[in-house]
Amino acid sequence: PAMLYYLDNVQNAAGRINENYARELMELHTLGVGGGYSQQDVQELARVLTGVGVSMRPLDDEPPRMKPALRAHYVRQGLFEFNPARHDWDAKTLLGQPLRAQGLAELDEALDRLARHSATARFITRKMAVYLVGDSPSPALLDTLARTFERTDGDIAAVLAALFQAGEFQASLGQRFRDPVQYVLAGARLMHGDQPVLATTEPLLGWLQRLAEPLYGRATPDGYPLEAATWSGSGQMSTRFEAARALGAGAVANAGAPGQRTPPPALSQTPYLRQIDATLAPATRAALVQANSPREWNLLFLSSPEFMHG
């Protein structure tokens, strides 16, 4: 319902077509840009989606007024509503093939067609590979994942299993540059994972704002970029080092607790650091031994390449 509302499908009705949701459904969630659909397909899918919307009325309210012949097609599930009086009942063609169903069943048929398209397999699995492996997954890995997606009818667990078993995934462990959300939350978890619930999340939200990835702050529906280049520029890194200083000093734990100053934990003594100690690069070790206090050691480690990647 949230996406139906955000992308204006609540306004989409026969004779007053709104294409926003239909376009994003194909561009961002199934076929992807260049996935073989046309503007005509966007318009046809928008017609399929007419009458699909959101109702804020109490669940026990009477359905909207409509012709008696349409009442059996009315659907209300929580906030979701299909109002057949607003639906375009004329014949439709999607991706070159007619839709056989009618009413809300048209949407099921259309979604199945989109989900089973080869372009969807390539688009979705590439996103998974970029997120879990790196910015430039190999064509061989992408082909394996797309074929798995198609063979299993879009079984995400099966695709993940194929990805995790790939040597390319194993080689990528610890090499993926963390975006701001991953970095800030990993830092907070490492610093305060054994502490009681934080009194406030405001410092974390503030750092995400400064690092240009505020929670629910993306203005467009495509989501924040996954590629490392977006988050590794000089301005980003300068702000990230400031976040490392605050995290390393225990500022998050002390926020929301006036008059209480809990000393920061010594990360060098944690089980996590003892476990990864052998993997630290010589340059990182050389920097860490120069720390004059636990707070400074924390800052240096949270600023290290090993922690920037995960």
C-alpha cells in the first residue's frame, strides 16, 4: 500500500490513467531500463493497475457504491483495495501478448509475465551480485545467477545459494566497500554491541544525514546507489573520518544520557579484533601501534581500510 500511495496509483482510474507506478514497476523492480518494454507497455500496465489502490476507511465499512454486477469483484485486504468501478475492463496487451484474465486477476497475470521475463532474471540477479560481491561482477557469474533465477521460477534462496557457492563471492569477502548505512551501523554495533539498548538513535541518524544517505531520504524511488564510487569521494571520506572519531569516543552511547559519560570500550581487546588481527595489513598495524589511548586506537581502526570494507 505504501508504494501504491507514494507512486500515485491511488489516482489511477479508467479514463484518468496515471503511469507512475506501472513505469517504476517495470523499470526498477522487474525488467529494468533497456529490458525490452515500450511506452505502450507502460500504458497497458497502467490500465491493468486501474482501481488498485489504498483505502483508509475502517475495515467494517460498506464498500464504495458501484453497479451490482461489479460488487463480486471488489477486494479489500487491510489497507489494500481493488475498486472495480475504477478499473478499465477493456482488453489489454502486455509485452506483445494479450492478457486473458479480467479484473484484479489481470494484475496477477501481468506480474507473472514480468517476473518470468528473462530481462527480469538478469536485472534482479545483477543487483544481488553488485550488492554482495562488488561493483563489477563477472559475466560468467551473472549468467549463472540469471539462469538459476529462470530455472527455479525466481527462487531467491536458490539464487543466493548459487552466489554463495561461487568462487567469486568467496574472493570478495571483506572487499565490499561499505555504504554509509552499513558503515555507521557496523561501527555502532562494534562499539556498543554488548551494551544495553541505546538511549537514542539521533547521533546515528545525524551521521547518515551528513553522509548523504539519510534513512528514508532518497527523493527518487530507485534507492541509493550500490557502487563504491558514490560513497568513496574525498568529501565523503572526510565526513566518514569525523564519524569514526565520534563513534570511537563513545559519543553514541553517551547521547541521550545527560551527565553520564561512559568511557569508550577498547576495541583492541574485543573478541572481534582478536579474530581478525592476523588479517590486518602492515600499514594498518603500523598506524594502530601509534595510538596513545583506547579512544585514538578506536578512531584509527574505524578509519582503516579493513573496517571501511566488509
